[in-house]
Amino acid sequence: MMRLVVLIALAVLAVAPVIPAAPGGGRVTDVKATLTGEVLEAGLVRVGEPVRDGDALVYVRTLVGRGVAARAPHDGVVLEVLVRPGQRITEKGTVVVRLSPR
């Protein structure tokens, strides 16, 4: 019985999503787009850039003009930018940036 429990626990751990730790030990935050459209180069954050809560991270061109597709949910440092200028974000909720806490 104990062997079965251990095997089940190992199977669960093998398929569980891994949330990487940020440099310094904090958790990484996946920032998701709230708008769809074509990613603009102007205003697109860069890896290593410090950001403050509420800062615009990604701008897109929409049918009605330029809009903010993603904002920083907290102070942090940009670890990864998952979109590039000219790319289309076609679904709200697409992860566009990864942040580490400050």
C-alpha cells in the first residue's frame, strides 16, 4: 500500500507544472494580455528592465488605436518578454511577460 502511495505521489510530481524561482528566491509572475492586437515596438519592455506596479509592459495596435495590452501587477524586474513587435496577440490571457519581484 505504501509503495502505491509513493508511486502516485511521484507521478503527480512528474506532471505538475513547475513555477521557476526568480533570481533572489521570489516567485515568477506570468503577466497576461488583456487586449488583442498587433504588438508595437514603442513602449515594449526589455529583459532586465525594472518596472513599477501599474506600468505598461506591452502596447498593441487595435481597431480603435493604440492600447495597453499588459500592465505590471507589482514592482519587479522583467525576466522574459514572450512577444515581439509585429506579432499578433489573438487571445486575451496570453502570457506576454514574466516578472520577478523586486
